[in-house]
Amino acid sequence: MKRTVRKFSESWRITWAIAAKDIVDALRNKTTLSIVVGVAFLMFTAMAGPLLLGLKDTPSAVVYDPGKSALIKALTARSEFRLRLADSLGEVKTVVVESPNVLLGLAIPPDFGSGGSVVLDGYAAHWADPALVAERAAFFEEQLGQASSQAVRINTAGRVIYPSLDAGGQPFMISLALTIMILAVGFALVPYLLVEEKETHTFEALLVSPARFSQVAAGKALAGACYCLSAAVVVFLFNAKLFVHWEVAILAVLLGAAFAVAVGLLMGALFDNPATINLWVGVLFMLLLVPTFLAALDSTKVPEVVRTITPWLPSVALGRLLKIAMAGDVPAALLWPNVAVLAVSALVVYALVVWRVRRSDR
């Protein structure tokens, strides 16, 4: 027993030493640094839009007005605030929850403007600051009251909206950005860490040291996982308010990183030529990324064969898990199948890596 523990401890020490060296050296190497900078730029572009829009956050509301009130129509032309008309209450809720800025959703009763006092149903996204929602409600109470010459109150109590699993807008962009970044770092960085050792002829020196190929591969995987998780942490820090179920979000990122790193290991173990690796990584990346976009489209616009295949792809499963983490409820019927797709995909790729490692260790 002690011997087993000692062997495991020694193996872990070697693996961590390789990983720690790669984590530091990656920031000094131009190629790996360009990968990190490229992913960082991708993160910035994905999040810059909402941040810039927030700098000019004019009071805005989206309104469902079944009575087609002339007063409401006139208010849409005002410049000191934005009022947008919606065709249904469902559209109001969709626009409110998908917007990167705080929007107030309003339902106008058919008899609006007929005198007396009126209470309007108000809606806000779950992540919106309650104080800001109250401020916006008071602002539009005043504007609507002045326009209709009646007392207006907007009731937002109990009308918090969560995104659906098919939501677009901000929830989709955040889930897509996280998916792309995790896959990009794992696919691009991990194989290069292996190839760099071969090109600089330090790979042979590692293998004649106490380190075996399996420990070298594990060290590279650990370094790649650190960068995958670092990218995810940055996105989480900027968008923490959107996530409701952190246990699902963390599970999704860990499984996604495990899959991406496994693919990166396999590419680095199979090929020695960076150009060949780039070719295969690019093809695989597009094959996994395009269905992620297709999964967000109206199902009637996607061919049946595509709708059948996409749920089984790890990239689509990762995106759906991230959306579940932002939704109000966690439907087990959708949660566990997507967890299984990611976990099984990672295990299958790792099995191929182990097979390749064993051949190399011989």
C-alpha cells in the first residue's frame, strides 16, 4: 500500500512539474502567446458589445399594447427614452431577457387613457438590479401618467423573467463565447505544447528522464486545462449575474475542458507537423462549431438529418448545459443527456490517447 502511494506521489510530482513549466513557458513563447492573445481578443469582442451599450444606457421599455393606443404610439417617437412596441406578451418577455441592457417590459390594458388610475404589469430580467428596475418603473410611471393624464403604477413584483433554453441574444452569445474559447484553447494550445517539445528535441530528454510519455502527456493536459479554466473564469467574472445554477455551469466547463484537452492531446500525440495539426484542428473545430449555430436556429429551417445529429455533438451539449445554467429551472430530462454526451465524448477521446500513449511508451 505504501509503495503504491509512493509511486502515485512520485508520478504526480513529475506530472505537476511538467505542467508548471508549460504554464509559465507558454506565456514566453510567441506561438502559444499568440493563441492566448487571440482567445483573449475573442473574449473581449464577445463581451465588449454589452459593455459599450451599457455606457449609453437610455431608459428603455418594450410594450405590448393590444388596444393600439394612440398615446403609446406617440411615445415611441420621443428621444429622451426608448419605447418599443411588441406584437405579443411573449415577445415582450423574450426581448427583455435577451437584451444586454436593463429593459422594462410593460403590458398595456385595452382601456389605457380612459381616465382614473391604472396598474400596469411590469417585467424585468432576473439579473437586473432591483434598484435600477424600480427607478425605471418610476420613470415610466411618470412619462405614461403625463401622456395619459391619469395615475399610472407599474407592478413588477413576482414578474422576474428567466431565459428559455432556446433563448438567443445575450444568453446565446455568452454560451457561444464560452464554448468557442474552451474548445479553441484546448484544441490549439495542448497539441502545440507536445509538438514544441519534439521540435526543440527536448522530448527525447524528457523520455530518458524519470518521466514517461504518459506523464508528459498528462502534464501538457493539465497545463491546457489551466488555460481553459482561466478563460472560463474571466467570462464568469464579467457575466456572473446571468448564471443561476452555478453547479451546472461549473460542471459544464469542467467537462468541456476535459473534452477539449483530450482532443488536443490526441492531435499532439498523432502528428508531429504543426501544419498538419493546424489543418485537422481547423477542420474539427468547424465541424463542431457550425452545428452550435445551427442548434440556435428555428428547427423548421434546419434539415431533419442535422436536427438528429446535432444533439449528440459535444460542442452543442456544452452550449446547452451553459444555457441550462442560466435558465430558471433545471430540467433533468435535458441536463443529464447533455452531461452524458460530453462525458462519454471525453472518455472516448482519452481512450484513444491512452492507446497512443501505450504505443509510445513501448
